[in-house]
Amino acid sequence: MKIFGLLLMLFSLNALAALPGDSFYQLKDEWQSHDEKTIKMHDLVGKKQIIAFIYTDCTTACPVIVSDLKRIQQAMTHEQQQQSGFVLVSLTPGTDTPKVMAHFAQQRQLDQHWTLLSGNDDQVRTLTMALNIRYMGLANGEIAHSNAITVLDEQGRLLFQQSGLPAGPEDVIEKMRL
């Protein structure tokens, strides 16, 4: 059993070493997923990932962001969905626990292609800075934030970033080169 663990660790280190220098998957922080698993960004390697930042009790921009991502998924073929992942990162990790994120995913009928992540304030700040996402808390408890959709390639490099779906979901899929 120890040998299996050692081989798994060596494989993981080799996969991380093989990542390009400009990969966002080089970030080493551990996150909690909505299914209560601990993951690192490099665990997302192998699929193109569509990433957005939200908070679950938002009633303004976040529902639109999630709807836009769902529209992209619905416009994809089954094969395209198998090559893609959808990642929602919480901007309020203090309240968006894995249990809250799981409830959010269930309420919005997000399937196995979705990963909802919660970390701590420093992790969120590091990732948002790396992806050029701006956000700040307001006095009324709301979070003002960029409404960007970020798409990473299979190795975690930035493919493109945009706000909303001005040309429709098919345009995003085309830009993803699926």
C-alpha cells in the first residue's frame, strides 16, 4: 500500500512539474469543493475550465453569471461537455461553506460538470488577482465584483476572458476551440 501511495505522489509531482510556467494551476492553495473534497487548482488539469466568481446569497449579478454559464453548457454537445468544466469560486468563503455551496448547486441544478469552490479570504484574493478579477465588500453586505467569465485551457493557461455573453453562448464555445 505504501508503494501505491508513493507512486501516486510521484505521478502528481510529475504532472505538476509538466505544467507550463504561465499556468494558473501552479497556484498551490487547497480549496474545499461543494462535495466536501479538498482540491488544488492543478486537480482541474485535463479539461478546459470556465471560471466565474460569485457568492451564493447574491440577488443581482451572480444569478446572471450562473445563468450565462448554464446557457453555455446547454449549447454544448455531449462531447464538448466532457471536455469542459465549470468552476464557481465563492467571493464570501466565510459564509459559502461546502454545505452552502452544495445546496446552491442543487437549487440551480448544476450537474457533475460543475465544481464550486470555497477557500479563505487570502486564497480568494490571490486567485482573483491572478485572474485580474476585481471585487470589494460594500457597507450593505453586497460584494461589488467583475462579472467576467474566464476560460482556461487544459493546462490552466488563460484562453480568454469576457463579461457576459454579448455574442451568445455559441461564441464562447467557438473561442474555446472545442
